[in-house]
Amino acid sequence: MKALEKAFLLLSLLVFAFVFPVHTLVIQDKEASYTTILGTAWMSIEYNHSVEHSEVIEIIEVNSSGMFVRKMLWKDFGAGLPEDIQGMEGDYYYKIVDQPLGKSLDYWFIPFNRAKIIVDNKTVLTPKGPELVHFRVKRCPIILILVGRC
């Protein structure tokens, strides 16, 4: 092959790689955005319960099929918190859950919640004010991920 043909082939492969869509997890609030390419990711949403004023942790598995709640941990009872505990983990009650959430999820947080969204053991978002946080599993071209527009 001539050098020009090799360069054209390489350029074609690079363009294809950049426009090829991959599964992503996109988390956004009104001020920040986080995107990661998916294989399987583990996300936890940690917050203070608005009514009971106790800590709650939801553990969510995320993959190309969507989001699935796998475990819930909490420290108190009442106002929408589970009553069917399955055990204790440190100071937390826990319940193993297998509940699909789909590919789109919205959470409303207020400052009192002091929410933290953690993906694969890294804090990626901490909503500051009263705001809606959007979680989406979607396909996005790699080039848009790289420029922060997914």
C-alpha cells in the first residue's frame, strides 16, 4: 500500500471511532454534568432523608440496559423508608433490592439533603441548591463525550 492509502485508511478508522456511539451514563444538574462510558458502573446516591433527617444510601448498578437498585441502607424508619429490614451493616439497616429503574431517572434534592452522587467510588456530583438531578443511560458518539456535549 502506498503511504497516501495508509494515511487515508488510518484517518477513516479514526473518524469512524470518534462517531461510533457507545453506551454512557450522563448525570446532570443545573450547574454540572458528568459522563462516563458504560460497561458496568456502580453508583450510590447518599443523602439525608427530608422528613426523618437520617442518612440513606441507595446502591444502583448501571449498564447498557439501564439502572437497577440493588441495595438500600438507612438509619431510621418512617415517611417512605423501608420497614422490611433484612439485616444490619454497621449502623445501617439494609435491604437487598432488585428493582429496575429504566434508562431515565430524576431526583429532586434540597440543600438539607446534602446529597452526594458517587460513581465507582468517586464523588461526581454534590447538588448545592434545590434542584432536579437527571440520570440518563444513552448512546452517544465518542467525539461528543470528549467535548462534553453528550
